[in-house]
Amino acid sequence: MGSKTIMFLCFVFLTGNICCMIIAGEYFNEGDMSLLQSLTGYTNVELSGAGVLSIPKLGLGFFSHGLPTLLFWNYPFLDGGFELFKIFVLYPISIGIIYAMGLLIFNVAQGIFGRLH
């Protein structure tokens, strides 16, 4: 799989997920920070002393909520009548992303461990 194909699949995947979030009303509304924090897994730790300092902290929310939402297209408006569209169009895009990222990770690991010989 070429690099242009991988870039195209990533573009379609990310654009599709952003459009789904906008349509579901989860991206640009009052609760957008909680959704983005849930998708990325980051939370803020506030330290007080001389002033208030917010430090982002990586949580496991990305792996428990964000990644399944992105890969399985779990948006409320895609349930019901769009179930076949999700199965036959959106799931193959997710499979392509997983395959491309697997190849990328394999090639990076091969490059790193190949140098150690």
C-alpha cells in the first residue's frame, strides 16, 4: 500500500468522523470540550499556589471511549436506517486505517530493530 493511499484513507477517515461529530451535535456545542477530552483522553489537573496552573494529564479515556467511537462510527444518527451504510462503506474505511497503521508500525519497528543487529 503506497503512502498516497494511506494519506487518502486517513483523510477520509478523519473528515468522516469530524462530519459525523458535527451532525451528531457533539463537536460544536457547549459540551465540545468534554467530548474532545473524552476522545483524546486528556484531562486538566489544576494546581493552586501562587496562581492556578492547569496541566494536561493523559488518561485512559481515549482507549476506552474515543478509539471505539472513531473506529466503529458509534454516532446516534448512524443507527437505524444508516446501518447498512455504516457496515458496507464506513467499516471498510476503518479496516483500511487499521491495516495502514499496522503496516506503518511494523515498518517502524522493523527499522528500529533492524538497526540493533
